[in-house]
Amino acid sequence: MIGIVIVTHCKLGDALIEAAQFILGKKPENVVAVSINLNDNADKLREKIIIGIKEVNQNKILILTDMFGGTPSNLSYSFLEEGRVEVISGVNLPILMKALGLQGETNLSEVAAKLEIYGKKSISLASGILKGNKRG
């Protein structure tokens, strides 16, 4: 099973997990949030991510971060390990829900690629849809 570590500014990751739990009707398994406080030094923040990775305790880890170029993403990139740890920035609720549905997959790289595509397609401009434009 793929473990999911959500690394975000403040408590965004906790809120995403809470929303997923509400939708699923149960607590998601092997998912943890790591809240980044920018007042902490980089070593302490990396240690928090390591603790999150150990907490999900899986051979394959998907790290979802909130914003490309932000501190949570930049710290998470140092954990990249081909076939074992992948990082996707720009997490939102649709990406998390899809990731939860793909946790049983064995190829982490394929899962990450699917999530990137899915995440881009999950964003829609409502006025365009009302005008008959296709989503994604």
C-alpha cells in the first residue's frame, strides 16, 4: 500500500484529511498531515516530515504538498527516491480523494503521473461550463 504524507503550510493538510474522512464516512488509512510552521528551522521541519513518513510506515510514499516553490515542497523534494518516494505539489481535495483510491496500486511512478493529470483536470471554470465548454 502507498502511504500518503500531506505536507502543507499551517493546518491545510489536516483539513484535507478531515474533509476526506467526511466524504468517505471513515478515517483514511496510512495518511498523515505534516504542518509546516515557517518559524521552525529547516532541520526541525525535515524531522517532522521524517516522522510523518515513518508514521505511515509503507515501502512506497507519496508526499502531497500545497504549493510548488513553497517551503513544504522545497523540503519534501529532498526525500525524492525513484520508485519509493514521489512528491506532487498543488494538492487539493480531488487529488487527495483520487490518491486514496489508488493506494493499493504497486507502481508509484504511474500513480503519481495519474494524479498529476487528474489534478489538472479537476479544476474547472464554472462560467465556461455554463456556456457549454467541456471540462478538462
